[in-house]
Amino acid sequence: MALVGRRDGRNFGYGRQLSYAGPQALKDMFSGGHYGTVKAHSDRWQAFVRWCRSDDGPGLKDARQIDRQILSDYAAHLRHLVERGDLSIATAQNRLSSVNRTMAALRGDQYVKVPRPSKTLEMQRTTIRMTVPQGQDREHVMRIVDALREQYPRAAAILQLARATGMRLREAILADFSRLKREAEQLGKINIQDGTKGGRSGASAPRWICMNNDIHEALRYAGQVSPTDSRNLLAPNESYLDFEQRVVRPARETLHAHSLKGFHELRAAFACERYEQITQHLAPINGGKCSLLDPYLDREARAQISYELGHGRIDVVSAYIGGRS
């Protein structure tokens, strides 16, 4: 879509809404192509917009008001989330990089940007996990599920799905339970396709997970708490943003009270469990030595886990289960 007005107009001519303007400018920048890249940048831009509208943000509604100081304040906000355990360093850096790209698309120049996201955050991302994942103890996870069920049953469903299948937060929220139930009954496995990152969905990027009792129970409960006339965890008249603010955000307080940093930790717990099931050895982060004893088996396990988590590169798995010895 082309500019809806002059570039010196509100949001540099891309409409009245900050949340709308960014994705439209990105589509222009990429000439309507590179769908996965545009979607990834747009999703991260929305996180920036939510911060702008929050009590901690500047409260602005026009991209023309965004300056280097505001981007510096946003970097400080992201740094706080990383230190609190709510965000990975990699995710924080990606969010800053996407804000840079989107601002360039809106402005038509690179005058307002974060010069070096990693330096601005004063952190270096690591691709190898150095701490044991929380949430590996299923009884611990179920205690948190029980604590959530009365007030935030849909958050409890997310917790179960993430631990049982390795789903990301967005994937658990947008999962089509009708389809997953049908696949489970007919095929004995489910294909995680909804809410995936970078356009990795459809026949070009299958992601099949074999069924077990924990997945059966997670799907059963999620289907039970799914709103009427909905295939997923969102009500028909509810936006993803509303769900994040009204359900996910307050649920995080319960997670923290029960010593769980965030939903993403459960993906790492799932990965460690799958590594042990595949190799019959503990995951490296838990003290396993499979990479020394059988390097081929270690690599095969990492490739399978990479596939099940929806990643395209095997080396990413080290961020979940630890590196090779």
C-alpha cells in the first residue's frame, strides 16, 4: 500500500494509527514481498507501540514524535525485562533492530535509530544456555496451573500446552483446537501451524509432534476453556493485544510467585525432556555427556528438537538444552 497522505503528515503519511502505520511502511519498503520478514518486524513494532501506550511509555501516537531519546528509553525498558527474566537478550535485540527498520521505512531515512542494539542494551546475546531451565518438574508446573485455573484458566491452558508441546506463547494462544483434536484422533500426532514465527506455516513448514498423555490432557483442557464460538483461546470479539493485557500480563505475576521466569522457560523444559527421550541421556545443561559418548546421536536429537520447536537451524537448540561438551 502506498502512502495515504503526504510524508510530512501524521505518521509520515501512513495513517492515523501508529500500530497501522509501521506495517504499511514496511510493506512499501519490501515492495509487498518478503512476507515473513515484514511480519516479524511488524510483530516487534507492535510490542514497541504497546510500550508507547503503556503507563511507562511516552504516550505518543505519532511516529513524527519519536526521537533518539524515546528509543533510548525503550532500550532501558527492554533491558529491565531481560534482567527480570521476562525476555531473552536475543528477543530484546531483535525488537530494537525491528524498531530501527520500521522507523527507517516510515521516515525514509536512518536519522532516528538505535546505533548498535547490542551495545545500547549493554548485553551480549548467547546461543548456549548456561542455566538449568525452570519448569522441568511437571508437578511444579501443575501447581502453577492449579493456581491459575480459577482466575486465569486460559493462561493455565497456555502453560500446559507450552510444557507438553514446546509451543511458543503466541502459538498456544492461536492454536486451532478443532484441527489439532482431529489430527490427534486420526493421526496420533499434531501439526503446530498457527501463530508461528517468520511465516513458518503450511505445507512448506510442517511441525508434527507425536501425541502422548500430557498433550492429550493439555488439548482437552484448552478446548474446555476456549471461549464459545472460538477455535482458539481468543474470544470472537477479543484482540490478541487485549488478551495479552488482560490475561497474560497478570498471569505472569503468578508464574513469578511460583519461581517460573516466564512461559518461554517451558519450551526449554520441553526440549530437555525430548533430548532425554531421544538419546536416553540427560540434556547437556542437566549434566548429560551424550555429545562425547555418541556425537552422531547428539546431533540427530538436536535436529529433531529443532524441527519440533519450529526452528530452521540446529545450532539454536543449544539455547534450550546447552552446548556440546
